[in-house]
Amino acid sequence: MATQSIHKIAVFASGYGSNFEVIARAAQAGEIAAEVVLMVCDKPSARVCSLADAMGVDKFVFSAKEYPSKADYEREIVSQCREREVELICLAGYMRLVGEELLNAYKGCIINIHPSLLPAFPGVNPLERAMEYGVKVYGATIHYVDETLDGGKIIAQQAVTYEGDDIEVLTALIHEAEYKLYINTLQKLLK
Ligand code: GRF
């Protein structure tokens, strides 16, 4: 019987970490051909840090202000990833623009999830802005990361229809869609 190879991945997050949790659980359950060998976070007090500890996932937590420049902290991130032989970086609520150091070290191997049907509503507060616009079909997108803000080539999308005006309900619907989309996408990418 052919054995499936397990890919080493890192998840980057800045806040709550529900996408990180879903990815790490899917990996631990063997639902994706991955091992989450590292969680990278730029906010020491973020919930995702304690979540990584609880799930037994190694973490690298940094404060950007403690480094002279983005290149300096990204060099450290690259070295943390290389040390663990990370093959794919999954951004999941990582609130920083990825710079040259990381992009060059992991060319074509960094993906991100964004809660809109890109190219509509890139950047911050996409749900609020879309609702304000009167959007009726929202969604989530997984795309390759390049030097632009949420502008890299699209890998997969999931539409979410919602005609109400409750941002919390919408956020919950989008999160549910994101979890499925990230797992389905990783299942395909890691084949
Ligand atoms: C998600 O909606 C993701 O699309 C966006 O940030 C949010 C992160 O949520 N980039 P969580 O930290 O995974 O709960």
C-alpha cells in the first residue's frame, strides 16, 4: 500500500486562532497530510499562543518592535521555519504584510485565507465594509501570498449568502466556511 507523505507546515496567526486550531486538529487527526510543526505569532498576549501550548504545537512568538526592521524579524522567522523543515506556510489571521525575506525564502509556498471574495474587499475589516456596501454574497478566499495586500493568485473560494445586517452572525457564517475551505484546500495542495 502506498504511504502518503506527511508535509511539515507552519501556521501564522495574530489573534484568536480558530483557523489555526482547525488546521492543527485536522493534522493531528490525519485528515490532512500535514504536521503543524510551528505556530508563529506576532502578539505575545494572543489567545492563539496558549492554544498552541495546549495542543502541543511548537511556537515562535515575537514583538516586531524588538527588532530593528521587518527584514530582521523575518530572518528569524525563516530560520525558525528552516530549523523545523517547514515546507508550506499557512497564514490564518496573521495581521502583517509579508516582506521580501519570507517571500524569497518560501517562494510560492505561502498561502493566506481572507474573509471576502477577492479581489473584492482586500485589507482590514472586509466584512464590515462589504456589509456597508450592501453585499448579499460574501465569502472566503485562499490565495498565494505575494508582495501585494491580499492580491496573490487565487487558489480556492467559497461563497456565503447572507442578507441580514448582524455582523456577528455573518462573522460566524464566514468562519464556518473558512474552516472547511482551508481543510479542503490543504487536502488538495498536500496530495
Ligand atoms: C479569519 O477570518 C481570517 O480569514 C482572517 O482573520 C480571521 C482570523 O480568525 N484573515 P481566527 O484567528 O482564525 O479565529
